[in-house]
Amino acid sequence: MRRSTFVSSATALTAATAFPIPLRAASAVVRIGYIDSFSGPLSDIGAHHRVGVMAAIAETNKRSRTKFELVTGDDTSKPAVGSTEGRRLIGQENVDVLMGGTSSAVALALGPLAEEAGIFLLDIGGQDTSITGEKANRVAYRFAPNVQMQIRALSQRILSMGKKWYFIVDDFAYGKDGYARLSALLKRAGGSEMGVDILKLGTEDYSSALTKMRNTEADVLVLCQGGFDSAKTVKQFVDFGLHKKMHLGGLNLEDYYWKSIPQDELVGATFAIHWTPTVSDSAEKLARTLAKYTAGEGVSSRHYFGYICTMQMIDRMQAAGTTKADALVKAFHDHTFDAAKENKATWRGCDHQCVQDEYAGSIVSRKRQAKTGFMFDVVAQVSGTTGPGSCADTDAAAATAVMNAQKIPERASYEPKPVS
């Protein structure tokens, strides 16, 4: 399948929402540095995040005394490029705060950079558990549910499909974290791992892995992938006829791929999902707001991620009254808010993870989607009070320990801005 199949709608969304963000010269302008994958194998996710980010800034600038400006950097889905862009935004563009986008590997690179520079960082979509675990940073918070939260939502449903699993894994932080934790889940449940292929991010042809899997007794193909790769794999899975002999599930299949995959052949396949417009009244209201910015292409959970993160970044700057990093860290600490889900979310102070409801979704037919407007039906839910575990659990405790050893430096040659 051609990569352009996946990027066309995302590109259209970005183009349609590349609206000017009005600024008022009489007041201080807060510059939000935003690094995401606008090219590379995760660029479809980055494009959707960006629509949500821009929508939040546009909505805020209609009513806020302080105005907000977006300054972007393309990480090309590579951590080294993300670090370079981060240094450029801090040192040359003099941005006031940073947001990171899609790649867990980029998020893991930006955390130490932000800590060194003394700038606050909010990570939108990186999901490797260590970001708010053993590699946590005092100046950084993360919004997206981590891998452990995803697995807790997914676990019972995917185990009910069978206990002989074959894994296809993207060779990057998120994929490998997911594989390690799902493999451990399978082992605890008494299941058998029939094989694993760890493949380069951006692989086009999965025929070798699928052929090997076909020659095993696997009853479930489990995907630990992100972005384009999961969509390409599920299409080739159907092309090989494997949907007729085994089940399919995994960590990620973006909800906007419904136009690009053989959906009716994949009914029942189950993946972790983060949000739908149907989970609460506030979700429906938010979906109506976001729909104004998506050029009629529908609203996705990645639009949601970008919008909620940006709104929270602005809200916490306004609460702190400043762009100073240590004040923002305090403003986020244990702050509870409406995340447009059934239950409220909290920016947990012990590990800097946003704890929130998480779901498992089962793919529906196109006929059903025409009625519901969404590719998945929610089939399992864990709340933000149970899904992440407690602050005493291994990952959160590791975050607490590492952050307690860190100090937030004063940012060199920088004057914090007042925010109202």
C-alpha cells in the first residue's frame, strides 16, 4: 500500500486549518514551541495532532488577554532531529514553553534537553512507559496514556481471543515497550509466544513476517506498531487471507484509517483506543468544536490529543501567571480537569503522568460506522483511578525517585512572561 494513501486526508486537514492565529501587539505574546512528526513514518499522526493544537490556539485567542503563537519544528520521526529542533526553538526562536508530539523516542530525547535548559515540556502523544517512569524529567509532563494503561484496558479482551500469539513489533521505544509488557501478560496468563518479528519503523512489505506466522499455530496476531505501519500490516494481513484463520489485536490502529483498510474483513479486531466522541457529554461537545477545523474529514482521537494538551498548557500557564518552568510544574501537580471522558483526569504529581480513562475498541462494519460515526465500538474501559496503578507501583516509584534527584535550573538569558 502506498504511503500517500494514508497521508492524503491528514495533509488536507492541515492545509484546511492553516489559518492565521490573530495576535494583539499591545499584550505579551506567549510562544509555544511545538515539535512533531510533520514528515517521516509517523507524520499522519503529527498532522492530526497539529490540527487540534491549532484549533485550541485559535479558540483561546478569541477570548484571552494574553495571546498565544505556535512555533513548529519537524522531528521527521527521529530523536536526533527532534533534539536539534528543540535546541533551535529554545535558543533561536526563544519560545516560552515546549510541546512534544508523536514519537516516544523523540519525547525521551526532549526530556533531558528541557531539563538542561530549564524550560517546561508537555508531551502530547509519546506513550513509552519510561517517559513517566525511570526516564522521567521534573520539567516534563505527559498526556497520552502510557503503554501499561493501554494494556490494562486491552488485556481481558485480547486474551479471550486465544493464547497463542505472534507479534509484529516496530523497532522503536513504543513498539518494544508494548511487546515486552504484552509478552509478559501472555506468559502470566499461561499462553505461548509463537514468534516475533521486530522490524524497522516505516517498513513497507510485511510478507516475510506474515508468511512465517502463517506456518505457526498462532491464533492471534498482536501488533505493537504505530502510525502507517499498523495500517499497512492489517491490509496485508487480509491480503494473505489470515483474517479467516486467526484473530487480530494490538496497541495501535488509528481511528482515521477506516478509509484505507478493508474494514469489513476486520470486524472484531481489537485495539487500545484513547477517546471517542461518544464517551461523555463533554466529548460530544468537544467533537462539535473540533469538527469546525477538520474540513469535513471527521474528528479523531489525535485531534483530541492535540486540542486537550494545548488547552491544558494554556490553562496551567494562566493559573501560574507565568511561563517560568518551576511555576508551571507546580501548576500541573495533581491538577484535576475535565478531559472530555466519563471521569475527570489528573496530572499526577508523583510521576507526571496524566491519569485518565482508557479503552479497548473493536472494529465495526462500515454499515455500523455510518450510524455511529466511529470505526470502533468501546468494548472495555479502565478508569484513571485504576488503569495507571498507584504511585507505589514500579514505574511511578521509579519516576518519583529520579525526579527527586533533579533540580530545575534557571533558564539562561530568558525573562519569564506574565500570562493572564
